[in-house]
Amino acid sequence: MAVGVQLQRNQGLINVEINETPTLLKVLKGGSFASVFLIKKEGRVMVRKYLEKSKENTIHYDCLTRQVDDLKRFEYYSPGSVPKILEIYDGADEYYYDMEFLEGYEELASLSIDKIRYILPSVIQKLKTDIYCYKKEIDGTKWLHDFLRDKIYAKFSMLENIDSTTFLLVNNDWVIINGNKYKGLKYFFKTSDLSSYTPSTVSPIHGDLTLENILYNEKIEEFRYIDQSGSRYVDPY
């Protein structure tokens, strides 16, 4: 590992300080676009999400910077609801951010079903009270039309080109799956009444609220949200 140092004229190396190189403790499970590490830096254990920059993964860079923005938003709206951001580095070749390691917390998905059912109402209520409460009224019909156009219909051409089976699933009016008859994708959206799905408001949302993205500490009975992604800056919930 090389570290560039800009020396001051006539000062030599006496005042040069090089930051400690973090110690890698563990490679953690993470999304496909970013590496996630448990590191020790300056005597403190923390989580680092790391991405090597390239032209091909610009979208992943945008996603990672958006995660930082969402963590800051959630911390402002609901203090203590997410891990704290400790450091952000945005260089020419790499991007990473370090955040607080939550000792004693585990994924909600790893707990018993009874424990999950006990905790989830508090998780949802805190979101509704502290974060989803920032609402803006919208034209729900227009929102649904734009959403289907940008998020659903735009993917049809990609799906139908995967193979002959997905082509039929997209374009046939009816398909038979395991002996049961279903509408094809295009025909479903063309003929179905979707009016009940029109939202009336948008707000900040988590975007990927799974049991794996909720951490819980049984000893102190506290939870934290992690890995917000997938939504636009505001969306229906």
C-alpha cells in the first residue's frame, strides 16, 4: 500500500504523520456491488462499505452515496435509529464509508418467529411516527402511471430477450404454470384494475425493509435500521 505525502519546503520528514492502516477483522455479507468489511481502526471496531470506482459501476457508486445520505436522513429524523457514519472517503479510484459497529446486535431474521412478531410492531410504529410522517400529497393516478412506465414496462424488453420461456411469459395473453392458468405480464397490466394501488402521499421510506436489514439487541431491547436502498428520494409506503 502506497501513501502519497506532500512535503513542506525545507521541513523534511520530521512532521509527517501517516494514518494507521486499518486491520481487517472479517469480510461481512453484503450486496453484490460493494464489499463490506469489519475493520479495526485507531483502536475502534467499525464496518466499512467499499467500492472500487469504474465507468461500469457508476450506478453502484450512486447507490452507495445514496445509502450514506439516507443514513444521515434517518439519524436526523429519528436519532439513534441507524448506525452512525464515522468517516467518508471519495477518491479518484475508490469510495468507502465507515460506520459504527453495533456490538451485541443481530439480524432480526435470525431470531425466533415469536420474537420477530413481538418486535416488528415497534419497528413499524417507529418508522411511521419518526420518518414516514413527512408526507406530501400527490396525484396517485399519475404516480402509478409513471411508476409502471419507468419500473415495470421498461424491463419487458430485457425480460423477453432472456430466452423463449420468458418471451412467452411476457407476451402471451395466458400461460400455464404447474397446471394453473395465469395472465401473461403485458396482458395482466393491460386488463387489470390497478386503481386500488394508487397512493395518495409520498414520504421518505426505508426502501429495503427486510428482516435482514433490521438489527436487534435482545439485552437492551433496541433495534436499528441498516442498508436503506431501492427507493427514490421519496416514495409511497
